[in-house]
Amino acid sequence: MLDDEGESGVPPARVPSVSSPSELTRIRLGRELQALYEPVLDESLDPRLAELMRQLEADRRA
């Protein structure tokens, strides 16, 4: 018969409970991420990658 320790006799790992971030924290994090990645969005895409993306899109539509 199995108990709380399972077949191996080792107790299962306990996962600590973590509360979700507050709305204010999520807003701040979103703003920080946007500021961090916005310059990347303004960069041009490598032509080879752009061509691969066009091919993938064409294959998806076919």
C-alpha cells in the first residue's frame, strides 16, 4: 500500500506557496520590460530571417 512517501520511501517535494504579484507590481514590470525591449522593436530585421519568415507564412497558408 502507498502512503504519503510514495514507492521510494522519500517524501514528496513540497512546493512553497507563492502569491501573485500585485497590480502595481505588474504595471511596473510591464513598463520596465517595454522600456527594455522597445529599442529592439525599432531595429531592422536581418534579411535572411525576414525571408525565412515569409517562407513560413507562405507554407502556413498553403
